[in-house]
Amino acid sequence: METIDIAKGLPHRYPFVMVDRITEALYMKRSKGYKNISYNEPWTVGHFPDEPIYPGVLMIETMAQVGGFIFYNGESGAAHKFYLSAVNQIKFLQPVVPGDTFAVEAELVESFHTFHQIKCTASVGDKVVASGMLTLSYSD
């Protein structure tokens, strides 16, 4: 999925799009994508000036946005507008810094009406840097 298609699957727009590319989107199953972490992003000024580290809250947002592509039906081009409803058991295992590619794999674990629990694993290279469960809800 090219960058231009990301706008079809996300309700977010600049400056809050936290995904550079979606590499897999299997409707109601799983999704994969990544964000290239850059020195040119606003958070590098204050988190932290001499040693920028990608903020944990933005890691969660990136995982949620990649996970949201689980609800993207590429065949019809339809996407549900989703919301982050809960954050559970998130672990930050390694710092993520400018120059890294923050890769996310998300898998649908359980659904109840419009609430969907997804398991997310984020890595840089072959190292897992963050993992946990997110609950997303969506509306039509």
C-alpha cells in the first residue's frame, strides 16, 4: 500500500499521521506498517534536546494507527473511523531514536460489537522495542 493510500485508511491528517507505509492490511485479521523516525519531527526539540527519543505516547499512537488498518477493506476502499479506547499492558523495551524504522505488526485478538482488541508488537530491525494490547472502537 503506497503512502497515498494511507489517507484512505486513516481519519488522521498532517501533522498527526504516524505511519509512513502500510505493508499488509488483511481485513479483520492483521496489519503491518512502519514509521521512519526523523530528526525533522517537532518532538525532537523537547524530548530530549541532546538525545532525542521517540516518545512512548507516539509509539502507542503509531501502533494504533497501523492497527486501525485491520478495519480497512481494500476491495471496497471503505475504512471505518476508529478510536483508541484502551491501552493495556504496553511495555517499552528499548529506546527508539531518529534514524530508526519503527515497524509495527498488529493482530486482531477479540471483538465485541464495535470494540476490538489488538495485539501490537513494534520492532527496530530484529529487536522488539514495544508491545502490548490496544482496544480500538469504530463507527461507520
